[in-house]
Amino acid sequence: MLRRSVITPLSLWCVVALGPGIDPSGHDDGATMVEARPPAEPKSQTWAALGSPSASKAEPKTKAEPASEAKPASETEPASETKPASETKPASETKPASEAEPASNRGRRGLTWGLSDETPLDRRFILGIEGVVIQAPPLRPEVVRFDPRFVGRSVSLAGLGLVARLRLHPRIGVEAVVRSGSVRYASQAGDNDDVVSQDQVMADLGVLLFVARGEIAQLAFDAGLGGMGTRISYELEREGTQLFGSGLVRVGADAEFLVKRIAFVVSARAYGVFTDPDRVSNRGALLDDKTVRSPVPALQTYLVGSGGIAYRF
């Protein structure tokens, strides 16, 4: 059986003030006043007001600072942090492409060939001494016979030389060379001390073309002209001497290895030797009453190798 509730103005005020679901008579029987409850908003409107979960997830993690909190223009860094033009190296200080070291020259120092012709020469003149080995045809004398079993088609003469070079241009030089060579032909008999000796002096002038230049090593080709004097001595039962001269023309290759004021020089050359067999001076008891030609052919080829040390001025 339902009770009837009496609604008075005071009870209506209590309902509005205390909220819905409060019975002004003091009984809470679950009865509510529909007229006092404000109308509920639909869920879709509530989500729209608070923001839907999808909309909240779509917000970026970083929040943009308000305009009032942004740094003023005076505190912000300038757009370009590059060094001013006064601190940067001017274009004149940078090496031009012509002076830049080629890629082929990088690495091992002195074993590459890249010095420019405009590179100044520290020292232009060298003077040195060298050891010489000469490969030449053997003598064919008329006053004595050599056994072909012991004398081959060539003999080696050994001696010393002087070399002087002047560099006129980074790639062009001139030189003067004086070289000597000697060889002895001895008898194979037991008690016989017969000896025939050959001594010669070569002098020539030449031009060098340096085809490769490095800080330490330099390579050149050379050519030149000169002369040679030869002395043949016969030390037999009677003694005699022959003197004659020859003309020279030569070509070859040279290498220089520079170490501060010292230069090591190496050369390999081929000489063409021209001799007039009839233009010979015969001296001594062995040759006084005879007409003897020079014991060398009219045309010869010498192969000469040398190596030495020189001082750079």
C-alpha cells in the first residue's frame, strides 16, 4: 500500500537544495521527484563538451608555447651562425689549383715526379767524384799475340771520374765529365812476366734533360761529345809505347738522389768511339824500326757505368 506524500513549499525547497532522491518527510523509499531533477544531457553532447577520446589522442605530445611565453627576437639565435667574413680565410690565402699537390704525388716522398718547373732551385751546381767501369773491345796488337782462349770479345776497364753539373733551368743542365780506365794483359807463362797495359782518359761535355723531378730523386737523359786519349805500354823483352786519340759521342741516362747538400749520382751511358788507326805515335826500342798501327778498330762501342757522390753548391 503506497503512502501519499504531501508536498509543501518548504519541502519543495529542501528537495531543490539537498538534491534529488531526498524525501522531505524523512523517509527514503526510493521515490524521486521527477520535476526537480534537471534534464540529463545526452552522452554524445557530454563527449563533445569534454572532448572525445579519439580527439584527445590526436593531440600532439608537445604543446606549442603561447605567444606570451615565446622568446623575444633579441634572445633568439641569429638565422646564420656562420663566421663573419673577417674570420674566414680570404680566397688569396687558399692554394690555387695549379699549386695543389697532385693525387699521384701524395704518399711516398721523393719517389713521385710532380715538382713544377716554377719551383725554385736551392742549389744549381754540383761537383763530385765517381767510380767508373768501362766495357770495351780487347786490344789486337801486332807486336804480340793474345791467346783467344784467355781473352774474350770484351774486357772491363776500371777507374775514377770527376763530374761537374750546372743546372741552367729546372729541367735543363750541362755537365763536364773526366773519366779514366785501365786494364792489364799478363802472360800465362810461368817465368815470363810480359805485360801489356791499356790506360785511357775520356773527357766530354754534355746536356741533360730532366724528365722527372722529385724532392729527393731526379731522372735525366743526356747526350754529349768529347775525346779520349789512349796509351798502350808493352813490357816485354824490349819495351815500347803507343799513343793515339779518338773521338767520342755518347747518350745515356742519369739519376740523382738529393740529401740536403749531398747528391748521389748514378749514370749508364753508351759511347761511340772513332779512331784513325794510322794516326799513332810509336815510341820505345820495341817499335822504333817498325810501322805499327794502333791496336784498336776504327769504330768501337763502349758501355760505361758510374756511381759516385757530389757536393751541391
